Amino acid sequence: MEHKTNAVRMLEQKKIPHEVLDCGITEAVSGTRMAQLLGENPDSVFKTLVTVGKSGEHYVFMIPVDRELDLKKAAAAVGEKSVAMVKSKDLLPTTGYVHGGCSPIGMKKAFKTSIDSSAKNFEKILFSAGRIGLQIKAPASAVEKFARTKYADLTV
């Protein structure tokens, strides 16, 4: 099966070391299930969440799959009064990705991206490669090459 998603191509173009892991599924599963399928610590597997701020700007947050985004902390991290999750139907037109396969790399537009500070505890983290069932394993700093990125305490 072809593993060349936009995210993978972009990492290759910039010669950023990474691994692509395919867990062989085609339907969205929870991030915790994804971590189990890949035999990875769920704390090192990050989900990509897309939000919209009160200003109308979109923001991307990466947090461990078994945690919940704290919307107040998220808003503070990006300097917004408040943020809300993007509706599922708006995800594809906004990012180019579907629910369950949303990568922080290769979105239609480079959105401000915040990564939970816990990512610093790992040499490499996993995140979506841009297709359901496909994950990229790379240093969190790989995301910094494609989006204005900051680290913050983002979870409940």
C-alpha cells in the first residue's frame, strides 16, 4: 500500500528523519486503540485537534491520545478569548484531512500549532500521517519545520 501522504512527502522533501507506521486499519479508531495496535506508549501518541477561535482564526493542538484538550488553556496558549472544536463537516474543507486522519503537517494552510509540553518527555512522538491507520514517528521538532509551533500545557 502507498504510504506517500502530503505529510510524508513534506518530511522527505526536508530530509527530516521519520518512520511511517501502518496499523492496517481503514476506519477511524480511538487514539488509545491506535497506540495499542502499534504497541506504543499512549503518552507518546498525539492526536491532532483543530479549533476555531473567537477571532475566526483556526488553531491546531496536538495532545496525547488519552487526554482531553482544556479549551481554556488552549485559548490562552494562542491568545484568544475562547476556542471551540471545528465541526467534523468543516474539517476536510479547512485542513484537507478527514476525522481520524488529520496530520499537523501538510494541511491546506499552515495554522498556528501548539503541542502539549509532555511531548518534550519523548525523543520521538507519533502523530497522524494524514490517512486513517497511518502514523508518523518523529521528533516533535519535525512539526516545527511546517507550522509556527509552541509548547504549552494544554490538557485537562
